[in-house]
Amino acid sequence: MQGFVPALVAREIFLRGQRVWGRKMLAFLAVCVVLAISATYELIEWAAALMLGQGAEEFLGT
């Protein structure tokens, strides 16, 4: 769900705002948004693990 829902939201925003023309560019930008969200989450996870002095396993609870 982390990639599917943001892709749908980004696609709708790009389509309804008439910011992107062309199916290929729309798909490319939707994938870029999903990758940016996932990368941001990973950076937050990494920073939290460093600040808490624990490994990522403790942060995630696994």
C-alpha cells in the first residue's frame, strides 16, 4: 500500500491539475513521487535509529 496509494493520489493530482500531458510522462512522474516518498521514509527510519541509539529492528519493532 505504501506505493500503490501515493501513485493513485499523484496521478489524480497531475491529471486534475492539468500539469502533465502524455501518458508516459504521467506514469514516470507518479513513479518518481512514490520513490521519493519511500526514500523519505527510509531516511526518517535511519535518522530515528541513529538518534535513539538503536538499530532499525528496534525502531520497526521486529
